[in-house]
Amino acid sequence: MGMDEPREASAEQAALHTCRSAKVPVTLSGHDYRRAHDACHSAAGLWNQAVDWVHAEWRGGRSPGKYDIRKLLTTMSASERPLHAHSTEAIAYDLHEAIKTSRTNRKNGMKVRAPWRKKNYRPLSFSKGYGWRISNDRLNLSLGRRRPRIALPIPVVVDSGSGEVVAVEAWGEIQLCWDIDAREWSLHIPYETTRETSTGNAVTAVDEGIINSMALATWADARTIDVTVINGREARAIKRLRNKSVGALQHKISRAKNGSKHHRRLVAAKKKVKAKADRSLRDFDHQVARKAADHVIAHDSGRLVYGDVRGIEQKTKKRRSAGRHQRQILSQWSRGRQERYVDEVTGLEGEHLDEARSTKTCPACGARNRPAGRDYRCKNPDCGFACHRDAVGAINILQKAIHGTYVPIGPDTTIRVTYLRAVERWSFDQRNAHRKVQCRKARALSSAQNRASSGEIPSSEQRQAQSSTSPSGPDQLVAVA
Ligand SMILES: [Zn+2]
């Protein structure tokens, strides 16, 4: 059962052209660093001049177009415009685009102004072949004729979908941006790619959560359901660490004198902590998505169904049912981003399904139970179904996705649960725990060795210490229920 209702799907493998963008951090040498900053300030200056000019034209009853703005900027002398001609053009086009967007939004009833704010900083655009080019095994960014280029090692661009390296030929217009929070330079490199969509008949259901980021369930055959549970412990550790550091810094900031050097430094430190945590969390979400996509692709699923928990992470302030800490955990849950990444990698468009009671309903008989601890045990004496709690939600969502309701899976179904860790390294907690064990072991050994060297026979303590196994590393566990 389970597979007897194949979904009508187009059989041919669909390959779609899409444009993605990669963000690659780069380190600039002292001299280039300074020049890049100056160029970004100059770019902002040009933007400001163009904005002023456009507003003056409007006041005079004229309506300058895209090429009028471009002409204004490109006809400036080289000293007024220390950028490549194409970088200058990009500023004009961006401004024109921003004006157009504001007009459309106003037409749609939104309250928006045409660009007016003075900018202090603008990213630099480098067009393909002119603004940027590869020579002497370096990526050269041009700041205009007769000015030295900014030369960087050729960055490695990895496609977020396939995980493969993108060839230089596929890159488009590169932007050099300064991340004010992380205080680092990065290249934004757009590229063309094709994505293959999985078009099999199988359905994969996804149950999302905080403790386990995702649990995925798919019928492997008529008698077996494969469940993959991806642990979210790494993300919790990152968030906990960040909240703690930010809280401590915030406390110091509140006590520092506003505007003082000390205050500025603390604010910069706080931004840095946040930026670092953001990077780690984005990486974590990518890892979760990669593992989830592996499950989907391995089962050749053509349909992806998420239990609908959208909105839980929002409006947590009004939600009084949860405690303060629980609300904080919920509001910092990056569920939407993980879904987007999974959709991106698999090429499927995830659906959402009401998941009410999915974690309580017994998959075998339909009885309602309240799970206690990590195990799910059905209280119905005729049923006695037992399974890992993490799998139950996903199995129920799977049945609902196929049949419309929580149809029991039948008594002789095997549930294969695979536990994966999103990031294959030890979390902070684990490392700490391991360190403690090691310390204890080392102490036990040394004292036993001391005694042994002083003529005593090795104690049972030493033998135990040598035979005790270290906690399991980042390997996967397979459990069959
Ligand atoms: Zn039951």
C-alpha cells in the first residue's frame, strides 16, 4: 500500500535555466582595501549627484530617461568619476530602475517616494569582459583607464544546487560589496545554471522542528517507510552562543557612554558576533537542505509536502502560551530558508499541508496518544505500536499527503529510521562532553600509571579506562522499529 496512488507527473526530466548568485568573501591587501573603499564612496557620490539632478529636472517640468541619467554621469571628467565607465553606467541604470520601481509601487497604492536619500556607500559593479577579466591567473577588477586594477585570486564559485564548481564563463556582472556588519569585502557573482527536477512518482513528507530540523518520510516499497531525521543541535548551539554573547555586549553597551570610542567598539563587536552567527546558520541551513535533498533524490520523489508550520515563528511576542525562552527559540527558527534551499536543490516546489495532530495520532491505528520522551508508544491495547517519536509526524503527514487523511499504515509495515547530523562535526556540547570524558580518562590513567610504576598491579580502574569507548563520533545511526 501507499504507492498505489501514483501522482500524475510529467515523465520527462525537466531542465530549467535559472540564474543564481554566489557570495564569496575576499581579502583585499592594504592598498586595494583603501582604494576599494574610496571607490565605493565615489560611487555613492555619483549616485547622490544623479539623484539631485533628477529631482531638479522634475522640478523644472522635465522627465529625464535612462540614457539622460547615464549621459550626466559618463560625461563627467575622469577626476570626478574615478571608476570604470561600465561601473558608472551601472549606477545610472540602478537609479533609473529604482525610480521605475517606486512608480509601479505608487500605482499599486503603496506609499513610496522616488529615491531621495543621500548615500554614503555603494557597491561597485564590474561588467563581464570589461569591468572584470581573468589574466595572469588573477581576477582583475578595473577602476577605469590608467588606474591600477584590483587583482584578486580567482574565487571558487560553487553552485548551491548541484554543489559543483561554476566555470568562469558562466559568471555575469560581479559586484564588490562591503559588509558593514561582518566588516569584510565580498564578491557577489551571478551565474547561469540549469537545474534538474526530480520527477518520480514517490511522495516525500517533511516534518519540521526545532530539535530535529527535518524528518523526511517516503514509502521505499509497499511494506517499508524510510524516515530520515536530521538533527538540529548545531543550530541550537550557534544560536545559544550568539544570544549569550549579544546579551553580554548589549549590557555593556547600555552602560557605555553614547558616542564614546568604547561604545562604538562594543557596537562593532556586537555586529561582528551577529554576522558570524548568521554565516554559520546559513551554512547550517545549506547542510540540512543538502541532506534532505539527498533523501528526496534517493527515493526519486516527484512531490514534496511540508507539514504547515508557517507563521509559528512570527508574532511570538503575542503568543503567551509559550515561555520567554521558548518564544525566543521559535522566533529564531529559520524554517523558511531551509525549505527554500531544499526546493532549490531538488528543483521541486514544496506544498504545505495542515499538520494538526500529526505528532499525536498513532500511524498504525489512528488512536490519539500523548508521546512522552523520545519514544512513541500507542496506548491502544490492541495496537501497541512503538516507534521513534521523531518519525511519527512525518509518517502521518506522508499518509495525509497521499490519502487526504491520516490513513493507518498497516500493522506489518517496517519503519526504517536513519539519524543524520546536519553538520558532520561535533557540536560545542558534544566536544565539551568528550573533553570531560578524556580528562577523566587521562586522570584515571595517570594515577593508575603512577601506582603501576611504583610497583602496584594495574587496578581495575585502569583496565576500565582503557576499554571505555569514546562517545560516538559524527557517524550515522540506523534504527529499525
Ligand atoms: Zn495505535
